[in-house]
Amino acid sequence: MFAMTMPSTYKLNTGSLMPLISDTAAVYKNEGNIGKALKILLPKHGLTREDIFITSKLGKLKAIGISNYTMKHMNELLLQCNIKPAVLQIEYHPYLVQTELVDLCKQHNIHFQAYSSLGTTGNDKLLTDPVIKSVADRYSKTPAQVLLRWSVQQNIGVIPKSTNPDHIRENISISDFELTEEEIGQLSGLNKNKHFTWNPEKIT
């Protein structure tokens, strides 16, 4: 069952609304700096590292997001966590259709958010795929727009990174056409279990 009309937001399990289409940095690489900053800042406020985990009980933390959790990671997390995450962000596109993971998130009311929906810089295989291009031509849209529509029409959020104003406008202009169930299936049928970024399965 696919959405007949595309909502602009998704309601998280916290009650907050999150845009289905948003934009963000591709790579943060700031964990070390954050750790160093916390070591300095926490003592100044009379806090320890352990105190961070109670912020949700104080009403300060509105939603928890996680990234790159596979089925194995998710099952382990759900067995142990007191508060479910609101969002899982992971690589997802027609070459990497993680149906089982999507279904698990739906079952637990966790919003599934895709990154690398268009592939990665320097790799245009999705954008030049004949099936995707054929669907795009049918609607006078770009392959990028079809790829994004394929996700959001399944209520999967997307975060297409771009610094190009034309591409940003193009990325959000996907509400004026609708893929058929057959077309959704055609794109999903391209699955190769192919990662354009890295494979988090290798993380224990």
C-alpha cells in the first residue's frame, strides 16, 4: 500500500513533526571534538557523562535519532532500550532496498530516513540507470526527482545533500507527480544489496 498523496511531514513517536524532505551535511566527523568539548563543559555545569542520559526525563530531549543500525543492531537495541529512538537514518535507494529493516521500523513506530538516495558524489549509477531514466522521462522529471519520490511515497524520509540552489529546488519539487505501484515495484526490483557508502554490517 503506497501513499496516494505525499505528506510534507512525518509524525514521530514523540508527537513531533519532521519534514519528509530535508537537507544535512553528508559527513560530520566531529565525534572526537564533541567528546573533548564535553570533557570541558560538563564539569563546569556540575555534570558527569552519565547525566546526559537523563535529559529525556527532564523534558529537555525531544527525540532520539540513530544512524547506520542494521537489523542485528536494531534487535539488540530494542531489547535493551528504555526509550525507543524516533528516527533511524541509513543508506537506502533502489540498489539497496532494506525492506526487512523498513518493516521493523514501522512495527516499532520508528521513522525510517534515507541517506545517499541519489548515490554518492562521483558515482552516478542510479542517475543513469535505464529503468530510472525511463520512469523519469515518462513524467518529464529528472532521475533524482524520481528517486526521491520513490522513497517519500513509501513514507521514507530523505536528506538529499546539495549546495547547488537549482538542485535544492529540484529536490523539493516532487509533489506534482505520483509513481504507480508498478513503478514503485520496478525501482524496488533493481535491488543489488549495493552500498555506495560503507557497510555497517561489519560493525559489531
